[in-house]
Amino acid sequence: MGSAKKSTTAARKARIEEMRRAEQARARRNRILVITAGVLAVAGLTAGTVALVQSQSDDSTAADGKGKGHFVTGSDGVRTWKGTLGRTHVVKTVDYPMEPPVGGDHNQVWMNCNGDVYTKALNNMNAVHSLEHGAVWVTYTSKAKKADVDALAAKVKKTPYTLMSPDDKQKDPIMLSAWGHQRTVTSATDPNVDKFFAKFVQGEQTPEPGAACTGGLGQ
């Protein structure tokens, strides 16, 4: 039993390390692409601006994110969204049907999620894009104990494809979210934290597996 657990832990550590190396390689490639794209963009700035205005609405009216549906709670306590979750890039504000959101239309720029811990509330539209890339998002309210917040932050910092931020609009002190899935945990030592990370960090629910968690928006 003990050897099997050690084997599982070792395999998970190897998987995380492999993802970290892949992410670092992608980041290097992205920097090169950004420089090249910047040079090309200067020549076509006017045409690109017109195309952007035509392809994305600047209407400030809230969109519903195509998030019609409801949560179904499984025997493991994980709530799964049953319904449609839009994946369109928009510039208008999205009115999500849950808090924190677990999917839906979102901004074209993701929040960096390579173990990033934020001290201020995030724009949901950017964070949802991170979930699309397979990240797990840890959120907490002012009611969460400082010891739990610190312990969760330490866990996030060493786990690629995760991010963490405060969210006083959510109903429970500590919540975990992935694309289409969400749960509440009682503390940083709740065993369901590790279970959620193991299942949903770059899990099968990921719409865009392997997409970058760096090169996006920081705070």
C-alpha cells in the first residue's frame, strides 16, 4: 500500500516537472514569436485595427457567456456544470451564472497561471481563459484563515497550471475551480484539495490541453 502511494506521488511529481519544462520551452518560443509579430504588426497596424473592430464588439453590454445550465453535485462533492459553456473571445463584460465562473465566453488574454498567486481580485474574463488552458483556480474570501491561505499559496506556487486570488463575491471561504467543475474545501489540509489538483490540473476537462500558462496577463 505504502509503495503504491509513493509510486503515485513520484509519478505526479514527474508529470508536474515535465509540464514545467514544457511551459518554459513554450515561453521561450512565445517571446520569439511576439518579437517577430511586433515587427510585422507595425506595417499593418491600420489594417489590423480595422479588422479587430470588425471582429470583436466594443459594446459594454454584458454577455451571458452562453452559460445556461446548472451544477450537479457528485458523490465526491465536486459540482459539475451541466449545460453549455461558451468559448468565444469577447471584449464586452460577461455576466457569468456562477461565482467564481467555471467557463464561458472570455477575454482573449489569459491570466498567467504557472503557479501564480495574486493578492487582488482578478477579472473573471481573464481567469476563465486560464481555466480553458487546463488551470485550477484557488479562490478565497476574507473569512478564510490566514494559515490556510498561506498554505494554499505555497502549494500553488510549486504547481504549474494553477493560480490563486481573493474573491469576496463567492459563497464559501475557500473554493477550487476548473473548466466546468468546482468544489468547496474546508481548509488547506482538506484531502479534497490534493484530489482536485490531481484530477483537474491539465485534466480531461481541459478544452485546450498544453496551451500556455505564461505570456498572458500578470498583476
